[in-house]
Amino acid sequence: MTHIQLEVPARKTLAHTRNNQKKVSIFTLGCKVNQYESDAMADQFKHAGYQVLPYDDLCDYYIINTCTVTSVSDRKSRQFMRRARKRNPQAVIVVVGCYSQVAPDQVEAIEEVNLVLGTNEKKDILQYIEGVTSDSKVVHVQEIMKTKTYEELEIEDTIDKTRVFMKIQEGCNQFCSYCIIPYARGPIRSRQVASIIGEAKRLAAKGFKELVLTGIHLSSYGLDLGNTSLIEVIEDLNKIEGLERIRLGSLEPKVITEDFMNRLKELDKFCPHFHLSLQSGCDPILKTMNRKYTTSDYQDGVDKIRAVYPQAAVTTDIIVGFPGESDDHFQTTLDYVKAIAFSQVHVFKYSPREGTPAASMKNQIHGSIKTERSHALEVLVGKLEDAYYQSFVGKTVRVLIEEMKEDYVEGLTPEYLRVRLAKESYSVNDIVDVEIMGYQDKKLLAKGINCESNC
């Protein structure tokens, strides 16, 4: 639905800088895809002559790029809308993204909001804001379920000068029972290979060493195109001069096939860090969640990964307290997590999301039980994470230097482990070989090869 309400005549003027350069701030909630899209919108504003500033600065335009995964996400989005209006009563408040997409009328009704855009209007944001004032009420939200083409966005620069996220896929066809995202993002759409390679080459030429591929459902990349696949894109990216590392965002376990892994192991730039979505280690709960795999399928994927990369990082997300999850179901998940020996797990307490089937299911779990289960799982996860880090002590690894401190530097291994070492003569964006000497506070402690000192 596209709804447009004509704005009333403006009574206020925007506060510009002395040279009349308009100022804009973009605040991002939610996932890495949202962050990529915010960076792309920021580039559009910069090219149009706007000054892009931090969110707390006094600006003419405040863009809130929203998340709607949970009701808490919606509430946070509303808080930032109101905070922006208090910061500058004369500003134009623009709300874009997932919350706007699934509840445009609700967002429009918020007094502070002037312009409402959905998830497929970000590439044209400059056109949409033209003529909008602090007295306007304008809504542009497409019927996302009918959208068939990928919205082309690109970035040229980010705050991070070493690692950069690049979106290559949009939408989801999975319809998990707890998830609103298919309704916010629409059906799967894949970015054309030429566009992906072109942006990757430009980013590599600007000095970015590591590229992280992201998408709403990355595993489905290429299914709608019919002439390519995720592994083919990775192979093409591996040929780009200047690009040193390729990392993947969240994957579904069924994408991990023998062919996929055999082709990955031939690529020298691929980082063996696999974030495989799990959500529960109990098959009856997975079925209720409408996940499209079993714990056996998941184990098979992990086995294939470790057959090629024995020390690969395997990370995941798990929801505790899903409707109908009994004590026995939860214990099954605990046992499964221990058996897989994840290197890291993000633990979430189930939060009902209005508009999803799970929100109206019977046997909702009491909050106190969710808290107990979350704590129990986090204790186990902490032990597994410590054991994984400890397995690198005494080994030599390659580290991409990302941060310079006063007397030490920090960076990441291909497995996404944080390493601290003495400053020496390193610079941000260097990739160096180091020897791991110890482990403390979720960081590996290292010294450079042929270096006498350590941290």
C-alpha cells in the first residue's frame, strides 16, 4: 500500500550551517543489512552535498532506520524518533525500514514523524525527502510481497577502514513461525553478480581488506536468478586484487554440501567462520518454529565443515523459552549445544512478535523460566567459548590489525577471534603472522613472529 497525505504549509525553517549546507544524521537499529543500507543512504546524502553527522548533533534531518524483529525493537525505534524531535524541534524526522514496512499507519500516527518509507524506498530517499518539512505527514510504502527486483544500493566508505559489509541478497521465503521479517522484507531477491563484483573491486581499491557478505537470507542467494549461486559469487570475489579476506554472514545448514565445502577449500581468501542458524537443539521445537531442517541435518553440515576446516569457528543463535518448550526440550538443546561444541552462541529469550503465528500459540513460557534457561545456556556457552579460544594457544595465526591503542594493537583472526599484541611497528589494515601466547578476557594474547616482546 502506498499512502500519501499532503503536507500542510510549512511554518518553520530548517537550521542550516553558515554555508547553507544541510545536515543529516542516520541512526540504525537491528542487523548488519540495516547498517549497510544506512551507509548507502549516507553516501547518497554526501554526494548531494549534505553534511552527515553523528546522531546526537543538531541536524536538519534525522533518519531512523528501524528494526521490527521484536516489540522491543519497535519501542526503541519510537524512542529515537521522539529523541530526535527533542534534539531539534525544527528538524524533519524520517522513519525507514522494517518497522515502517509492517506498520506504516502506526508509524505515521506518531506525532514526531514527518516522512515514512518502507524497506524498498532507501535508494530514492533524496527524492522522497524533497519538499518535506517539519510539519509534513507523508507516507511512501510499497506492497513488499509483490516486489520482485533487488533494490540496488552501494557504498563507497564506512567508519571501519579494514572490514566492510556488503549486501548481496534481500528477502526471505522461510516464514518461521516466530519471525516477522518475511513480511517486512518480502520475497527473496538476489543482486546481480556484475554489481557485486563491481562494488567489491571499488571497496578493495579504497583499501578495505576484508569483505563480509550479508543478506536477509544469504543461503538463498541466486535461487531467483537461476544462473548463479553463492559459491560462484565467492569464487569470483576470491579473484579480486587487493581483497584479502572474504567472510560470510548467517547461513542455513542445508547450504553446507560437499560440493560447497570442496570448492571453498580451494579459495585462499575465505575465512573459516560459519554462523549457522540453529534456534533450537530439539527437533519438536524446530518443527513448531517451522524451521526447514532437523538437528541431524545441522550435525551433518557441521561435520562437513570440520572435515575441511578442523578448527573452524562454528557459531549460532538459539532462542530459549519458545512456546511449548518443556524442561526436557530445553535439556535436549543443552546437550546438543555441548555435543556440537560451538565456538560462540548468541542466546535470546523468546519474545512474542505480534503478527506471527507463534505469538498466539498456547503454552507460552513464563518470563522467569526464560531467564533461568537463558542463564543456564549462557554458562555452558561461556565454557565452550573459553575452550575454543584456548585451543589456539601455542599456534601461529594471521591477524588483520583493526585498532591502535596507546601501547598495544588489536585485530581479528580469520575465525573472528580477537587478538591483542604489542604495538611494534604495526598499522591499521596490516595483516600479520602472530604466535598465540595465552588467553584472557575473551581475547587471545600474542606476539609477532620474530618479535621478542608480547602484550
